[in-house]
Amino acid sequence: FGLPTIAVYLITTVKGRSENRYRDNATDVILHRMEEFVRDLAGSSADGNCPLYDHARVKKAVESYYRGEPGWTGIVNWWLTFELWRKSLTGR
């Protein structure tokens, strides 16, 4: 709080470029603990009938994520969140 604005800007810029940045891995921990459920949900035929998203891409994202490709984390997380919300509305 006692530093001038320019000093804070420089410190945060340098910290942001360093290798030791903080990365929250809670999403990955949860998705890996729910792997069987997520794979079953992605493979179920009931979800294939939902016109709100591309089911083939969801299956590809889930398979790729669990093969170890972290670039799919956001898509899998979004789809799972949306699907759980959608099921809570329909009661299925």
C-alpha cells in the first residue's frame, strides 16, 4: 500500500512473467475425481439428443482431456457445468 503506482505496476508485471506464477488446479482435481461420471455422461445417448451443443465435439473434448491434453479443460468444464445445470432444470 505504501508503494507508488508505477512501482506496483512494475512489480506485478515482473511477477506475471516469472515462471513461478500461481495456478489454481482445483478444476483439474475435480474433473479427474469425476472422470468415470464425466465419461459416462459424455457417452450417454440422452445427451446426444440435446440440440444446445455439438455432442461430437463434447465427446472429443472429454476424450482428449482425459488423454492428457490440458487445452480442453475449459470446454469440458463448461459442458459439465451446463449439463448439470440443464439436468437440474429438467429433473432428469
